[in-house]
Amino acid sequence: MAQTRRLPVYGVYPPCNHATRMEDYLVRVRSERAERARKPDKPDDFICYSDTEDDEDLLVNKSKFNTSYNFVDYIVSRQTGLRDFRCFKSNFASEYISTHEMFKEWTIPLTPMNKVFSSQWLSDRQIAFGTKCYKLMVYDVVTQKLDQIPLLEGRREFRSDSMEDQGIHTLEINPSRTLLTTIGNSANEVAVYKLPTLEPVCIGEKGHDDMIFDMVWLDDEFLVSGGKDTKMALWRVPQFKRFCPTTTHYMEPLVVKTVKNADRVRSLVFNRSLNEIVALTLNGFIHVWKTEEFRQKITRKLQSSQENACMAMHGSGTVYAIGSKSYTALLDSRTIQPIRKIVSKNNGYGIRSLSFQGDMLTIGTGLGTILFYDWRAGRYIVSKVNSSRTISLKTSRGFVQFADNDFVDHGFQQNLKYLPAIYTHCYDLSGVRLFTAGGPLDSNTSGHYAGLWQ
């Protein structure tokens, strides 16, 4: 959970460097060495040998014994401002809760809304989400109240009347968490709200001819949008010294470019370490853009071209995860080459949402199941309660609309098999609460699901 490399203030060694730690370490290493020396019936294809052969070599580098893994030492070192090296595993809480099967679901009633496509935690008690029926809602987890935020309306001459009603697919917060962006009353407009008050800041026009699928912030001022018209637009949010919430402010894109060899820009991520914008398109291509020049650099075809609907990036910027109909692909961010295929446990229903929490990849499927995958270990995370079972969260059935136009609970319809698709999920800042939402997988069926796991 925490790691603190202690520096001695008085003496040679800090208090955490004691003889029992060295003895335990030597016993563990000797047992591992004996296990490797045992000749197996079938030799492994890949064998890694230790750099050290003698016990004396193991004790040459004694800095590991100066490292404390006690969380109290981490807090004390941080509070007193010591020169110790400190690091904290931010995703420890979410991994611990999931592996010990401590997540419990609290369903959120949303009648009569239709399918939740996007979500973001605004604070430790507020969740914003967008629906297919063009409702921007804020849910308070303490009071359990829902508030609807009015969508910003642009000028009539810049709207597109030929767009289909496909809902609010994107909600993005800038790095300083002062601005929230989504679509406007017309799906080809960019709407910006001020946080935490959700006051309207401005609305962007003339960027897209069709609906916007995704947006990504480059910093606190610039953002990029991608849409169904295969275009990507670069926006700069104006800075108002005297902001007036009753006045509608407008902005236009700095640059608008068409993505080559693309069909619908479905998802966007910004790799800050490589300074690149990565776009996923529905025809099974991934496109890399240079940020400074806003120019397309690389286009690579993915192995799967069926329903590539979501993409996530590891916090270090080294790995991209792309969800398709049958599996999740992990790509090296430097070469855009596949590293590993994560076969879905619900084959045929597709991967609908992805997110990284440290090294843990959370996967939302089209069959009401949330899976957890350790991408470094290369396997689904196993339960600490029952080591023979992989961790998964099964959602409740939610609500669905039948031909009689009544919203009913599928828990009472035993003759029908239905589980909602998890179109969106997000962790709070502490990582101990998970919001999941979605609805029916069939595009012609109305319904919704929302749940809070804590």
C-alpha cells in the first residue's frame, strides 16, 4: 500500500532495518532457489535465473531493508517533511476491496430515463451522467437525489437537423477539475460548464457536421473532440475575467481536420508522456496524431474490426486497451503493436467500457458483468476468499421498456433473460466506490440501469 525508504537520523540504520527481516528474506530466497533447482517432469519453455548465487551476494544491497511498508511510517514521514523517499499505491483500496469481494451494489432508480452512456465523479458525493434521451443528470450519493442540468443551446443556423438522436456519449473533466465538457442541446456542439457550480461557460459551434462521440482535454485550456462525421476539432476554452452566467458565450474551433481512413471517431485518449492524441474509429483502425502540429502521424488496422467501441490508457501512458466484440486488446503505445488479447468471458456480447485503476483493468461487458484484469500479471484477478474463482461483479437486471410502453423490473419477468450492458463505469478519487450504468444492448429497446458499488 505504501513504501517509505527511511534515512537514518541518528546511527547507521533506521528502525525498520532489523536482523529478523534479513533472516526472513534469506529463508524465502533459499526456498525459492531450492524450488527452481528441483527438476520438473516437464521443463518450462522459459526459465529465468537469479543474478546472485551466494547468500553474501544477497546482502550486498541492504537498501531494501531500509524500506518500510508500514502506512503509519508513510504518514509520519509526509507530515514531518522528512527527506525519505515515499510512494503510495493509489489503487490499493480498489484492488483490496475487489479481491476480498467486499463490493456491494446499491441500485439507483432512474425512471423514466433511457440508457446511460457516460459518467464522471464530480466530487466525493456527486456523480454526473448523460443518457440516450439527452438528459444531463447529477446524482447525490448522500441525499440520493437526482438533479437535471439544462443543456446549452447554440445558435440555430449552426445546427444539423439530419442527426439521429443517439444520446450523450461523453463527459470529460479538465486536469484541474474546474471545467466539465459535454455536448450541447444539439449533438454537434461542445458545451462547457464550470465546476463545482455547473454554471454554463460557453458553447462551441462550427466544429462538426454530425454528433460528437468523444472529447479529451489536453490541458486546462485546450480540448479535442471527435465525431460521427470522421472529423477531429481542436478547441480553446476562453478565459473570462468577469464571468456572467446569464450571457451565452460562443467559441469556434482553432483547427478542424478529417481523419483519414476512418469511419466515425468513437473514442479519444491523450498520451501526455508521448505528447500524442490517439483516436479509435468504428471501422477497426487506430490513429495517432502529433499534438503540437495537430497532424495525423500513424494509422494502423486492428486485428478485430467488429464493434470497437471503447478505449482506455494506462496512467503511465505505456499501454492502450481497446474493447471489441469478442476480446480486449492491449497495445504498446510506442509501436501500436498488440501485446496481449484478453478473451471475454461473455463472448459475443462485446466489451462496452474500459478503465485503468493502476495496473488493474476494469472491463464492463454487454451482459451485466464487470471483470477485473491484472495486465502485468496477464490474468484475471483471483479472489482472496476463494482462490479458484476469478473476481466479477454481476449487476442487477435494471429496467426495460416493453411493447406496452411501461417500465417494469425484469426481476419479476422470469421467462425473459435480460441483463444490462455496462456502457460506462467510473471510480471515485479514493478508488473505494464504483459507479456503473448502462441499459439494454439492443439499440431498439429502451431501458436503463445504474448502480453504486461500495
